[in-house]
Amino acid sequence: MIQLTCVVDVDAIRFHRCRAAVPANKFFTLDTSVEPDCLPGQVISVQSAFLGYSESYNPYTDPPTCPWWNCSKPTGVPARLCNGRTSCRISQTILNSPGGTALCALTRDGNFIRIEFTCVTGMISLSFPYYLEHFFLILTLSGDRSTKLLQSVISK
């Protein structure tokens, strides 16, 4: 089977947050209702997510700062917890030895999370038998956005 998911005409929102000085019982929160680029009722679609470490991390500012990173690794946890929801919470303990291994050679634990996501009205997911030679999909969006034509050609 071939899986095709289409999300059309959206800009990614970058969510970059630093770990609290004491991360126990603290959460990173994604919420479409407070994002200026999201319309009411839209849901989260995570494009990418990374856990990372920044040597310039300062947990004693309000909010904590971690302006740059020295290492990072991808994670699928935000997509699993947040996709299709209007809001979600991710425990800051996700940064503790992610995946049971050291984040990188510099450190065992991370001190920031970086998530790129979009706010979408909906997602279209289609499955096709593997033997399908070609598939053409016309997707029309109405409202305040112009009509779009999306043509996907899928080969076996």
C-alpha cells in the first residue's frame, strides 16, 4: 500500500522552547487558539520535531533562554501526541536522556525542544494498492484562499 497525505497552502510555525530550571511537572504546550497564524478550529499538523542541547541555555531568565543549539536529534513524540488536536501538552521530561540514550556527545539530556507545525482545517489521507500506476488528485480549496490544483503522480 502507498500512503499519501496532503496538506496544502500553509506556513510552518516554529515552536522553540527551553526546559524550565526544575522540569518536574512542567509541560511544553502547543495551542492553536493562541497562535496568530491559526484560525479558530484548526488542528496541529507536526512537520518536524527535534530535541536539542544549547551551551548558552539560561534557566534563570523568565522565560528560560536557549538561543542556539550545539546538537539535536529528531523525535516523533510531538507528532504522536499533537497531530489532529487543537492543543496538546508534552512533558518536559522528554528531554531527559531521550530514547534512553545520550542526546549527543556533549550531554546526556537536552534543554530545548523545537517543533515546526502547521495549523490546518483538515488532513486528507488516502491509501492505494501498491500496483496503482498513476493517481491524479484535484484538491479545491474555497473561502479566503484561491483554488489550488494538486497533481500527484505515484508510481509503483
